[in-house]
Amino acid sequence: MKKDLHPKLNLVTAVCACGATFQTHTTAKELRLEICSECHPFFTGKQKLVDTAGRVERFNRRYGKTA
């Protein structure tokens, strides 16, 4: 690597809104997250299913083809 070309990497502790922390390398001095793998629904398996059936029916009523 060339000297003074790349930014300095810092070892920082990332803090999530859920309270989970982990260490990572980044160019920032501080890292605060809104969501991480500890609280994201994809990783926790607690996904909320959106009821789209009502939305589809309402769309078809408004814009559906008339016979």
C-alpha cells in the first residue's frame, strides 16, 4: 500500500438502538445503528406478515375491470 493514500481505520464499538454492541473497523470515530442482526426481523425469525389480501381486494374494487 502507498503511504498516506488510504484513510485511517479505527477500531470502534458499534452501538445499536436495541442495546447490542460489537466491534468493527471503520473510518468513522463513532458508529450508532438503528437496527442490527440482533433485532432485525429477518435474523430473529419474528417477521410481521402484512395482510395484503385486503389491499388487493380494495384495489380491485376501485380500479378493477367492469364486466
